Amino acid sequence: MSRGTALRRLAAHEGRWLMSLGWWVARRRIGVAPGERALGYAGAQAAIIYGLAFVCLVETVGIGVLLAGKAVVHEVMLFIDGYTVLTVLGLQAAAVTRPHVLGAAELRLRDGARREIRIPLERIASVRYDLRFVREQREDGGEVAELAVAGQTSVTVELSEPVVAVRLLGRRETLRTVRFHTDEARAAVTAVREGMAARAGMRERAGMREGAGALEAEGAAGPGGMPEAAGSQKASGVLEASGASEAGRTPTAGGAPKANRTPEPAKTPEAAGPPVKQA
């Protein structure tokens, strides 16, 4: 990666945590849509962050007293110390305003303003409560990512298919296991499992609807592309019309209809009698 790209990414990171300070004051969260569940993780590091900010503030006051007679140096150090305090508070603000988010289709895991990992729910093979204390962050770009807070992770997610994540400076890594921390780990595990079940049910119902639609389409098309229902109705109509014409009249030799009457019995020679002789 070029130096210019790295500097742009670092500048974007600075802008994100600075923006998080305003959202923190407004008590709002970034990237949590209606219907989605926020999984907070800032509580575990709150005491550490506030303690560090207090130490930096005391140092700022002490340096200001020691450099009271040197105006230029005093102003420079005051700016540096003030920005340091702001940076420490920005870490907490980014963690509060950018929680993990569980949506209907994916799980978004965040590490403050530094990175974000998107995991589709259908790619999650298993999720479990797994409390671990991380001694050092993984930097080898392997298949395991650890989003530790205060040196610990509490939830482990195993993936059936890998996902690609991008680190702060742009390095891409393929992940099959993700460990992260949340303040309510057991409730988060239950929520993720429920989301997985709901997602699987939606996919199953969608598959059943597609199968039913395909069967209806195959049943509607008859021989020659004509719908069977319409063809059968037309054929029955022709048969009914021809049957009605045959029942109503009987065609004669001249084509005119013959009146319905009882035929007379044929005469036999015995019934006619002997022939009459003429003189």
C-alpha cells in the first residue's frame, strides 16, 4: 500500500471518531436502523478510558504550570495535551455510538471507528459464549479475527463460508472464525441464534413459494402452449353445441327438418287380402 493511501485512511479514521464525539453528546448511535438490535461493548472499557483521560488531563495542567513562562512552548504543549485527551474520549465515543448490530440478514461487528466485519447470517455455522483473555492482538492476517475490548472476548462465531474483512490500513484478510466482546454476551448469543433460525425459515418459505410457482406454471401450459383449462372448456363447448343440434332436429334428404311422428306399420300381403279380378 502506498503512503498516500495509508494517510488518507488514517485521516478518514480521525474524522470518524471526531464525528462520534458529536453523536455521543447527542446520545445517538451510528448505523443502527429501526428493527435492528444494537449489541454494546463499550461498558467493559469505560473505567480504563475515563481513568486514562483523567491522567492526561492532570498532565495537561501540570505541563501548563511548568511552562507558564514560555508562551510558544506552552501553547504547543497545551494543544498536544488537549488533543490527546480528546483522542482518548473519542475512543470511548466511537465504541458507544458504533455498537455491534444484529439485523435480519447479517451481523455487523465493529471495533470502534477502526474496522467493521459484515457476516451474513446464513454463513454462520455456530455461535457460542466463549470468554477469553487476549494477551496480544493477532497481526498475521490469519483466518481468526479477535475484536477484543479491555483485553477480552466473550463470543465466538464459527463460519461455514469465509468472509473478507478490511483492516484500518486497507489490508484484506479472509476469516473463518471471529471472536468479539459484548457487554451482554449470553443475550447476544441467544439473539444471534434466533436471527439465524428466522433467516433459515424465510429462505425455506421462499424456496417453497418458488417451487409452487414453478408447478403452477407447468400445470397451466398444455400441449402446444395452450392452457389445458381453456382448451378443455372450448372442446366441451363444441360438444355441447353439436349435441344440442342433434337432439333438436333430424336432417332429411332435402336438408329440411322432419316432423316427429310415429311411423305407420308396414302392410303384409296377408293383410291386404286376395287380389280383385277385373271383368
